[in-house]
Amino acid sequence: MQTQVGDINLFETALSQMEEALRYTRVSDDTIEKLKWPKASLEVSIPVRMDDGSLKVYKGYRVRYDDSRGPTKGGLRYHPLVTIDEMKALSFWMAIKCALVDLPFGGAKGGVAVNPKELSRFELERLSRGYIDAVADFIGPDVDIPAPDVYTNAVIMGWMSDQFNIIKRRQVPATITGKPVGMGGSLGREDATGRGGYYVFLEVAKQLGLNPGETTVAVQGFGNVGFHFGRLLHEEGYKVVAIGDSQGAIYSEAGLHPPSIKEVKDREKRLDAVYCHGTVCDMVEHERLSNEELLELDVDVLIPAALENQITERNADKVKARVVLELANGPLSREADAILNSRNVTVVPDILANAGGVVVSYFEWVQNRAGYYWTINEVRERLKEIMTREYGRVYEMSQEAKTSMRCAAYVQALNRIAHAFESRGTKEYFRPA
Ligand code: NAD
């Protein structure tokens, strides 16, 4: 979550990734200059009546980075370390991500500096409704469309959507995506990010010959994204040998059973290596590891699915996995990325690997506007088509240009943003004859 780890600034990392990609493509100076600045940033104070009668004020943010390709789109997170700089970096990545998978959206991000685990359910609801009261004039289906992210979920999106409707005195479901299905949410949004990453992983596995049964996987982060990815890989026959969350990690050489672990975690708020048959859960043989140890395990595939800046120059040399599929946003620092590339580790970048969430959010927005809802199979087939197609394009570009997949992904996205921006006129167009 941290924007600043030692001297690592997330926004600088994001801009440096763009700078590198500019060596491989020609976009106008105007586009580059424009992309260095967020379009608009909003900082708000959210007063919340606590259960004990006291009043607490929380800081909230929403950054709309670039809307050249359409209304801005991006998640909302609740975390004590949320800052405006982090929002800038994450909203920039959303602009790049939406362009990369060719959605008609720009990028945005929002958040509240709060530890949601310290709030009661009622306090959390009042905070969520208060956030929407504060940003209501900044968002909307044709302007900016929030969605869930770290420590926010469908229930919170439901409260927020309801609050927006109350303010506007009409139903505007396309304002917020990731809603409960009963309130206009899309089927398949819940597991979309993990599933999108899984479709990408299947392509990588085909190319590298990573066979189920033999391939070992470690997953850092066991929330929405990490759980669904781990579950799908397990169903496919891959060995998920390690799982970690904010408390630490568990490891079993024989492989873990993500659905059982999730069941117990939901009930007891604890990560335990269990295998459940019906309601009876038995402990399986395992070791307890720290989060750092999980990242350094001798596994084939490492999945960072928690927070940013987890692999830096401090520990990149110790990563043993052949494949790192970034499901979290920004889990590798710039230096770590360079170290892993120099060691020929296959790094599938976040803007591609975790784009499944925003793809199905786009489907939700389309369904809300059309008032016509799709089946789960339609959602999954369309998601698979987009993730597989864009992975293929990025992979081919990276092979042709002999560059990393991250760089190729940026090139693809920048070309698309530049096209939209330059269609409105560039310096050359406006220069007097
Ligand atoms: P979540 O809140 O559901 O889960 C976060 C998980 O990370 C939890 O298991 C938590 O215990 C764990 N965690 C927190 N601090 C940790 C630490 N220091 N070390 C190890 N684990 C830690 O969040 P999520 O929606 O699963 O998001 C995870 C990542 O995926 C974030 O980077 C997010 O931006 C990114 N992402 C999410 C979506 C989405 O649709 N939810 C889409 C794209 C990207």
C-alpha cells in the first residue's frame, strides 16, 4: 500500500515506466506532456458519526487522471496509508490499463485513509455514504465510475450506489460498478480480476510448458484477487503451495486447498492450512512463514496479489520463481523489475494481468446502460476473449521489439491514448503556417 517505501515513490515509478516505453514508440510531445499530470484531484473531509456518539473526520481522495478515451474508471480503497500521491500513481495505471485492453475509459482512483477493520458495520456504511456525499459532483456514468479495490467490496459499492441515487433522486446504476447483482451488478464481477489473471496465466503456461500437477505456485494476498486466482489454479490441478495475508503465510509442499482456507478465514479471521469435508475441517501438515519468506520460496510461479512495492532491490535477488504474474498494482519497484528482467524471469505486468476486474466492470456499465443483462457464460467468454487477445498482442510486441512485456504493454496503451488525444489536434496542427 505504501506510496513511499524508503525512497521509492510510486508515482515516479509509474512515470519512469512510461519514459522507458517512449523509446519504442513515437507519440507527440503534447501527449507526453499531458500524461505527466492528473486531470483533476479532489481531497475531501468525511465527517462520520461513530457508534459511541463521537464525530470523527476521515480524509478521502479521488483522482481523475486522463479522460482522452472516455469517462474515467478506477477502484476505491480503504487503507490507513492512502495518500494523494498513491492515488495519482494508481489512477495513471488505470488510464494505461483501460487503453491496453481497449476499453472506452480513462483512468481514476480513489480512497479513504482509514483502517476499516477498526470500524463497526454501521460506521463503515456511514463512512461509505459520506464519501459519496463528498464526491457526488465529481463522479457519474459519463464522468467517472468507481469500483471496489483493497478492503472495499460489493456491499460497500451497494451502499455507495444507493447513496448516489438518493442524491440524484433517480436510479443511476452505471455510476458505480462491482455492485451486488440484485442492484444491477454483473454476474462474474466478483471473481473477474482473479479469473482474468487465470486466463492470462493459462497462456503463459502453454508457452513455458508449465503443467498442472508439477507446477508450484505461491500467492501473496488472500483477498478477492488472490483467493479467486488460487482457487481457479487449484481447480486446474496446479499446486498452490503457499498463501499469505497481512498476518503472515502458510506453506505445504503437498499443496493447499484454497476453498477450505477461505471458509475458515471468513469464519475465524485467521489463515490456517486446512482441508474441509463439509463442515468438518482438518489441519494439514504445513509450515508458517513470514510474508518475506513467501516471496523468496523456491516455486515456479509467484503471484503478488496484495499491495505495492513488495519486491524491491532489497529482495529481488532472492526471488526464485520463473514467472511473476502481478495481480496487485505496482508490486515490483523499478529496480526489482530490472533485476528480474536481467535474470530472464517472465514478469507479466499488472496493467495486463489484473485487468480482468475493469473489463467486467466495463461489462457491468454496458449492461446498466442497456438495461439488458448477460448470462455468466457470456461474461466469462467475453472476458476470456479480451484477456487472451491482449496478452497475445503484448507478448508478440515484446518478442518483436526484444523488450519486456511491461514495456510492450505501455507501448500498446500509449499508442491508443495518443491516437485519442492527437485526434483533437496537436502542436503541429495548431502551429501557424
Ligand atoms: P482485498 O482487500 O480483498 O485483499 C487484500 C489482501 O492482501 C488481504 O488478504 C490482506 O490480508 C492482504 N494483505 C494486506 N497487507 C498485506 C501484507 N503486508 N502482506 C501480505 N498480504 C497483505 O484486496 P483485493 O481486491 O484482493 O486487491 C489486492 C490487489 O489487487 C491490490 O493491489 C489491488 O489494487 C489489486 N487489484 C484489485 C482489483 C479488484 O477487482 N479487486 C482489480 C485490479 C487490481
